[in-house]
Amino acid sequence: MTLKRVLLKPITLCVLLGLSSSAFANVVINIPSEVDVLAANGQEAEIEGGLFSSTKSLTLPDGENQIVFRYNPVFKQGNDQTTVTTDAIITKFTASDTELNFDLPKYRNADLARDFDRNPNWKLVDENGNTIEVKQDKLLKPGVQLGRNYDQESVAYNKTGGVAAIAPATAAVATTATVEASAAAPQMPANSQYKTTEEQMLHYWYEKADKETKQRFLQSIIQAK
């Protein structure tokens, strides 16, 4: 069986992106349900896992990264639930080839949780239990908070040189390796057999994969028919 005449399907592109991500990006942040990651490296955060998924994560390249997040703990009060929405935190850190988890304070009730804005005592912990050094600040905006553009706000923050600011070169790195994968693929000549860049990338990464990955890839296409 060959891949040359297989039609591109959504699952095909998902596998392609998975291959490119694993090839380039080596820092994975697991995101608990009470955390909203709002931006990463001056761009919209590309969260893996659906809205109602029990497991969500963000894949970033090795080195210095910046994320914007908000802590939203939920508390039961009788038959009702109360969600405490904190200020947006902008933070930078440096890590490579690791999996990170949020270590967040545990509050007994909503009133106590509101202290997070005054004392944002949280950590990023790697897979070995080591605390990653972070620099953090508030990403504040006066007035109405609806419809905020956190990626643009973080870019503007970086220009101020704040404690959690990153250099423009760092901010230009994609939150996943999709852009890098596109650049790595050979340029498509005018008379190419491929109809789109996505199709070309699919063939490119297929040839890069090992035998077992190719077999799983082809099986996923067969099952999708």
C-alpha cells in the first residue's frame, strides 16, 4: 500500500501535526481544569484537548517561554457553585525536554481564594518534582474585561520590558511546531504532483516516520473511511 493517492482527511492532518509537534517541541504543560491558559509566546495558546476534556495540555518549544493564564477555582456552596476568577498572570520560564505541571494553592472557600490576586503563590513543577524558576507579573486592563485580546496584550507588555517580558525573537516562536514543520518541508515546485502545501507536508513527514508510525498512520486512515 502506498500513500500517494490517499485523500487528505481531518484525521490525516491531525496525525501530521502530531508528528511535527513531537519532532520539534519538547516542553508540555499539563493544564488542570481550574486553569485557563490565555496566550503563549505572544500568540493565541493552542490547547490540546477539547473544552470538556479531562486532560488538556500546551506544547511549547525548548528554551524560554511565556504564558498568560488565569486561575479559576470552583467551590460548592450548598446546591450552587461559585467560581473565583483571578487576575491574568503573565509569566516566563525556561525549560527543555520535560513535562510540567501546575502546583496551585488549595483554598477552603471562595473568600479565601480571592487572596490569590494579592498572593499568587503557585509553581510550575517538572516531571522529577523540581520547581521551575518563573518570573511573573499581572496582565491588567482597566474597565470592561470582556473581549480581551491576551496575545496582543502580552506583545504590548513585552515592549514595556516588564519582569516577565520576553524578547521579540522568543515571542515569534510558534506555540507548537506547526510553523517550523512548514518551514522544514521542501518548497513545492511549480509542477509539483502535490495540490496543496498540506498534502506536501503529509508526504514529507510520512517519509520521515519509522515503520511502526507509518503502520499506525495508515491504519487510522483505513478506519476513518
